Amino acid sequence: MQPGGHRFDPVHLHQNFYFMYSLQDKLSRFPFDEMRSRIFGKIIVLPFLLIFPQLAACAQENDDALFAQMRKDMVHEQIIARGIKEEKVIAAFRKVERHKFVPENLQRSAYEDHPLPIGYEQTISQPYIVALMTELARLKPEDRVLEIGTGSGYQAAILAEIAKQVYTIEILKPLAESSQKRLKELGYKNIQVKWGDGYLGWEEFAPFDVIIVTAAPDEVPRALVEQLKTGGRLVIPVGESFQELKLITKTKDGIKEKSIIPVRFVPMIKSK
Ligand code: SAH
């Protein structure tokens, strides 16, 4: 023991140094930076994670409201103002979300007054023409309808809102598949889509109360007239570059044909 001084204890001193050293070493090896960046990362990301679904939902609501307004305007300016009167037809146009039947990049044009491309050189018809053809068909709730040319499935959905059952045939396989998927996702249980040739009709489910053809043949396909019930209506564009929309009625006294207006549809494809 040294008087007035500290006891020199090399063992303790060493232990103290060792403790200090190892603490420092541990601290220096502890991943503070990583932890800090993790914590800060979470603090920064967390609000976004919390807000993002709400922002997305908000954007979706805005879009829905915008499309609803466009649909309302379409019904007034293109459907009612041009003389479509049948309340069931108008109600179907108010309900069916046309923007869900067009490619995503064209959704904002879905309610405009013209046809739109849907791929494979095909088009979804102008809203007014879809409405006119639907009104001409004089659909009743118990009717079974055949459509030729499913395309996007929009006309089929409109028909399915009014009639009991819709059968629709599409000759292009990718369109038949995509419209079938779309109509299923939208919850339509009364529409049956078939990939096939519309010139032949759909014998299995014939006769039909109504047949609507949305591609133009050069002349009225015989099978379609045959598959129409007596009292049934066939609405069909006929012709090559100049086409006429025709309403054909099958009566017990024979076939009655009436020209409605000149139209322009994609040509009906003949299968080889
Ligand atoms: N009704 C559709 C628009 C149809 S465009 C809609 O609401 O979107 C015409 C469609 O008829 C095209 O998809 C075309 O591929 C189809 N089509 C053409 N010839 C056909 C045929 N022989 N049989 C069945 N579908 C045909």
C-alpha cells in the first residue's frame, strides 16, 4: 500500500481496462447505423403504408364518381335525346359500366359518342347503336336471346339486364375468352359465351325470341332466320361497305323485313 496514493493493482486495472475496452468494442460493433436506418426507414415508410390504401381507395372513388357522371351524361345526350324511349333499355345503360368493357388506356373515352377499338381489329359499337338495336328487339323479361359477335361483351351485358338468358357467339378465340372472363367477374350468370361461327347460329338452344347480330354479313344468314321463334325479332346490319340495319320479324305468315338506318359495322368473318 502506498501512503496517500492509490493502491496499484495491476490485476484490477487490467480488468477495468478490459471491461472498458470490451464495452467499447461491443458498442462499436453494435449496428447502430443499420438500426437507426431501420427505425427511421419504418418511421418514414409507415405513414405511407397507412395512407396509401386510403389514397388508392380515394382515387378509386373519384374515378367511380367520374365514370358515373360520364355514364349519366351519355344516357341523356346520346340515348334519350336521340329518341330511345324504352325504360328498361335506358335503365340497363344507366347500370352497365361501359368503361369496364374497353382496354384500360381507353377507359376515359368509353362513354364518348363513337365506337372504340377492342383489339384484333374489332370494335365495341357506339352506345346509341347498341341502344337502338336493343330497343328494336322489344325484349321481354322471359326472352332468350342469341347474340352474334360477343366482342367485348358489352351488348351481351345490356341484353342480360333485360332478358332471361343470353347466348353469345364470338369467332375470335381471345375475344371469346376475355369477354367470358369479364362477364363472369361482373357477376352475370345468365350469359353463355361460345367460341364459334355465328353464321351457324346455336342450334342446341334454338329457337330464340331475339337474335342480335353485331357484325355485318353480306346477306342474312339462313340459319339465323331458321333459329328464330315465330314472333321472334332479328336485328342485323346487312351489306358490304354500305350497310343497312334491318329488323326482321318472323310471323306465321312469313318473314317481314324493315330497313332502319344506314350503319357501319365490322364485316362478319366467314370461317374457312
Ligand atoms: N357486340 C360487341 C361488338 C362486336 S364487334 C360488343 O358489344 O363489344 C363484332 C364482333 O363480331 C367481333 O368481335 C368479331 O370478332 C365478331 N365476329 C365477326 N364475325 C363473326 C362470326 N362469323 N361469328 C361470330 N362472331 C363474329
